[in-house]
Amino acid sequence: MTDSNPSRRRLLAGGLVAAAGAVAGCLDGSVTGGPADDGDGDDRVLALTLEDAGETLRDTAVVDPAEAGPRWDAAAFAAARDGERYTTQYRKPFPSATDHPTYAVHEGTYYRPGSVVVDEAEATRPVLRLFEVDEADSGEETGTGSESDAGDGTEAVEREALPGGDRRAVEIAHFSARARGNPGGVPVGLVERGGYVYRDEEAVDASDLLAADGPDRVAYRGTVYRVEVARERFHERVYRAVAEPVAESPERMEAILRAHTVGARLGDDDLSADAREVIEAARYGGYEETHPYSDGYAEVLRAFHERPYLDGNVRKDAGWSESGSERIRYGNRYYDYRLRFKSPDGDAP
């Protein structure tokens, strides 16, 4: 095979490129065919990578309650299947995402478990906040045992010496304390009200930090923090568990998952030899070209329903996916793909 324009199209560097060549047969770092567009060039590189997502979608999208982790509420699932009322406060009964819902199977029937908000409840919760002790007050830390000297006569308890619930609370409150006055922010979904909110009653009962005679200082990652505990009012959602039966067979469940998550469905007969070589290269390390794209690359973009990369104002429109999905079915396997622009030196713009 010949390369009509080696500066425009190339494989991503790396050891997997050799494997791509072996799979594609005569792939030599290019695809044949003329450019798909005779317009002005664009010095940015459009890179395509494919990641194997397996032969079935059920393996990752369907929960087997018998093998589910601690976040799975078996009692909620049983009650929802039987049409009984089961509620939780603040915490949803099932982990889920709107765009990629979780399904569950029970005795051959597939369900989509979820929840609806049915009420609001008021609760008073302990909130742990940590504040770094000023260097002038803290002095030098002493020793490496279970306690440290805070410098003002108050002993700082090491995080590792605390009960499990307190250790988690200190770690999360530490993120908030570290971020005060500094750029970078805090972990979304963990830090709340500038610290950590205790919602597990067992953790509250076992806590040393929440006790009336609890420590005033705690040491974590080489820093001594002042402990502040407040009991604050929260208004929390009350969720009712629901479970909608959606399928009675693995094949129907697979079809539902395809409808939810898969865009293009392709076979070898749907693509030219050049387009197949682009896909094989993208599977084994990645493929990239500058604009105007070769016929093979342009064919792949159209097959993936990514025409904004070819039509109209590419700089403005290419971030939007026409298919609404970045997963395809190619042959008998699923692949998650990624398209991104890079500068000619290999960095993302």
C-alpha cells in the first residue's frame, strides 16, 4: 500500500501500532484514498481511539442481587418487586444514573429499580469541621505514636487511632480544611457544609470525636487540626423504592441496553477497506489525521454519525455528537470511542 500524504495521517505512537499493522494486514501507518475535502487545511489533529466494551452489555449494566455490594438495598428491591412501600431518607435506595440506569434480574425477570421523592424530613445531624492549627500555636510535632503534641498543651489524636466512622470523617473534613483559601476546590459529593456530616447512626454512637469529652485536636498527614463539632438542621428528601419490570429474557434486556447506549451498528460489509483499516488502527493504539481527512477516515466519521467533524463549522460544532452516544457495535462486539482534537505536537489544544 502507498501513502499519498504521510504528513496528514498517522497512527498514534507506541508499541501497539505494530499489533495494529498485523491485524490490518498491510497497514503501514496510513490509509489509501484521496482527501475527503479539498478545502483549506486545519493544523489540528483529530485522534480516534476505540476501547473494547465486550460482547454483551448485560455484564456491566445488570445487577445480580446475590452478588451485589453493600450499597445495594436488598430489602428495598424485594419490597418494590412486591409493590410494597419502602422508603429511605436522604440516601437513594439504589445507586443509579439518569443517562445510564442500572437494571437488576430476579428469577428470570429484569427490572429497572429506581426511586421517587415522596416526602421531606427534618433531621439534626452532627457536622465535623477541621481547622488547621496556626504554626505559631502548634509548635513541632513530637514522636510517631498514637498522639501528637499540638503545642498548646493539648494532645492531638492520630486519625489512625480513631473508630472507622471518625477516620472517614477526618479524611473528608481534611479535604475541606485543605481547600480553604486555596485553589482547587473539594471533592463534590463528599464534603458537605464545609466538613463531614454524620448520617450513620452506628458511626455516631461509636464516635470518639462526637463525644462530650472527645479530643480537641486530630493529626492527619502531618498536620494538626482543631476539631469543631456542630449539630445542625437538615431538610432531607424521602425516597420510595420502585422496580419496573422491563424484560423476561436476556435477549430483550440486551436490546433495551442497546437502545439506551449504542449509536452506530456496523459490520465489515458496511465499510470500505480503507475505513476498516482506520477502525483496526483505532482499536490497537489509536488513529489520527489532520484536516482535510482521507476518504477512509471521513467514511468512519460518517458511519459513527459524527458528521459535525466534516460538515459546517468544525471548530464550533464538532464537540456535539449527532448520535447522542459514544458507543458503537462493530461486528459482534461493543466499543466505546473517543474523538478529540490535538495540536500537531501531540498536545490537546
